Amino acid sequence: MRTSNKSRSRNKGGNRRPNNNTNIVNRVFDSAGPEGKVRGTPQQIVEKYSQLARDAQLSGDRVAAESFMQHSEHYSRMLAVAQREQAEKQAEQAARQAEQAERNAEQQRQRNEQRAAQQQQEQESAQQREPDSTEGQQPEIAPANLVETPENNPPKRKSRPRTRKPAAPVDEAPAEIVE
């Protein structure tokens, strides 16, 4: 007998949260108004319906003008809510960033204090290890069978190349060879 997998969702988007974070300010809408569709961002739709309302009012059609104004107000409210939410998110993000910066500064301050305390402890322990001048100093022991290292040897002097003396001039040839 086969087991049923009805508990598993067959649609791939079943476990997703609804996406309320869409940016309505820049989203493109299709508005089915009194005179057909109007397409654009909420700001563009508000401007279009406001223009249509002015045109209807100038032509004397108060009903159409009111209808266009209602559509314009609807998208104005949507835009205002979206902008308010966007401003709140930015304020929250700025507050989180300021809080994070404050935490980072506090951590840095603690690290600096730890380093300073550690350096102070190292200095104190170094002072404790150094013999006092009042105590009897140990005599210096000459190294007996230590291996010499290049660091202990003084640097060797570089020798200069030898220069030859100039050859004797031909005029002063030995006089003994005469035939």
C-alpha cells in the first residue's frame, strides 16, 4: 500500500511569505478608469487622472470630473501610504546602523582597554624579571664552548683590486745588451 503525500504542497510557492515589501512607489499599475485603462506608476496615474479631471471640468462634465478626482485620490492615498512606509523603513534602518556603530565603538573601546591592561601587565612583569641594582649582580661568564655565528663576527672588509704599476718607458732600456 502506498502512503499519501497530501501534506506536501505541490505548488512551489506554497511555503513563501506574502511579499508586502514590493516598492509601490515605482511599481507600474493598470488602472481601469471611466474612460479606459491608464498605465503607469502611482505618481503618473495621479497626474493623468488630475489632468483628465481638469479637462472634464473645463468641458462642463461635473460627473466625469468627480469620477476622475476619486480615481486620482485613490492613487494619491496609495502613494502616500507607500512613501510613509518607505520613510519608516529608512528611519528603522538608520537607527539599526547607528546602534551597530555604537556597538562597534563600544567593542573597540573594550579591545583598547584590554590591550592597554595587557601592555601594563607585560611592563610590570618585565620590571619584576629585571634584577635590581641593589641586589648583588652576577659576574659575567665568558662563553666557553659556544658556537660562533655570523652575527657575532665583525663584518669583513672588502679588499680593493690591486692596481699595476705603469710599465717602464722604452727609452730606459737596459744598456747591457749591446752587441
